[in-house]
Amino acid sequence: MSTVAETLARLAPLPPSEFSEFGDVEVVPLTRYQQLSGAFLGRNWVTIPHVTHHDDIDIDGIGARKVAWEQAHPGAKLTPVVVLIKALAEALRGYPHFNASLGDDGKTLILKRYFNIGVAVDTPKGLLVPVIRGCDAKSLGEIATELTALSDKARTKGLSMSDMSGSSIALSSLGHIGGTAFTPIINAPDVAILGVSRNRSTPFPGDGGAIAWQTMLPLSLSYDHRVINGADAARFVRLLGELVNDDTLYQ
């Protein structure tokens, strides 16, 4: 069986970058971070058989619970991302092979007994992924506070390797920008990553032929097909939809 390196070696080379013959160009050096992250993303995309499952979940229930929660926690703000972080930690309990990594030999699966969620943060340097540890044991308020602190640190001081290590699964949200779906690249050695797009009002058939509107949130779950099958990916996303509308998540 060919190794990844042997397969890559057989690929046709990219054409030379002689763009100046077509007009003026400017050569801009990549930052060290861009070089490193580009290498890691390229490795992850080529070596992991990605599949992305797209589905929408109903988040109308978050709105009412958000109001009640913020009234009970003066000064705190509850966002869908915070709710999803907590929901991910709970969902991993029912799907332990999502909270796993392949062994170095590719013949074993390392099941993790911790529930650490990585969250992609847009910074001047590019995307950084700080990790919130022990999300299963933390309240929504604790998760919200830690997410704010880590995001601010990522955008100002920068993050250490320990801040970005030890994740169970990662979450990348573009909801504040837009889009309907995308394919996030798995943050190895994780075996899955959840992408979040912008929510939208969607019409559904209501009682008596009337049109009912629901607020739907598009989710895109990329997973390592060596570890996770499509049916479980669909069930996992469906479970997230149930959890974000479960009162116990907000206690």
C-alpha cells in the first residue's frame, strides 16, 4: 500500500509561478504563522479523508432561554456559540468515538475521557484555536467568561501552545459574517470539527395550511471517515439540535 508521501510524490507538479509575463505583480512574504498554519492545514486536508455533513437545527428555543438565563445572570451574555460549546461536550458523551484520536500506527483508537472544546478565533495573525477545558463540568456562564478571555488574549497578546492543545473537538463559527454552509478542515489529531453559519428564518407548513417560521442554524460537521460513518454524523448533529433546546443545558 502506498504511503501518503509516495502518493504525493507521484502528483504532477504545479505550473511555475511566472505571473509577471501577464502584467505587474507584487510578491508579499507570508508571515511565519501563515507558513506554519498553511503547512498544517495542507497536511490535514491531504492525510485525513474528510466528509462534511450539513444540516440545520431549530434554535427558536434558544431565544426564550437566553432571555431567562441573562435575567438570572445579570451582566452576562449568552450566545449560540456558548450554547453549542456546552452541547458539544454533552453530545460527546453519547458518541465517544467523536472524542478520540487515531493511534500513531492507525490500528488503534484513543478514546479521551476529557471534554475540551477548541474554538476558532479570527485574529490579525489569522485563525487561532484556543481550547476551553472541562466543558462538561462547566456552566454556561463559566464557558462564556473563559471564551471571552481566551478570545481577547488571542487577538492581543497571542496564545501559547498549551492554550491551543488538548482539544476533543473544535468549533468554527462564521455566523457573525454570513454564509449558508462550508467545509471546515479537521484540526488533527481530532477526528471532527463543527462549522456554524448564519441563522435564518425558514418557512415550514403550519396548522391549517398556514406558513410557520422557524429560526434555523446551519451546521457543517466535517469528520474523519476512517473513524466516523455518515449515519453517526447525522445522528450527532441531530442530537446537538435536541440539546440546545433542552432546559437542563441552561441550568
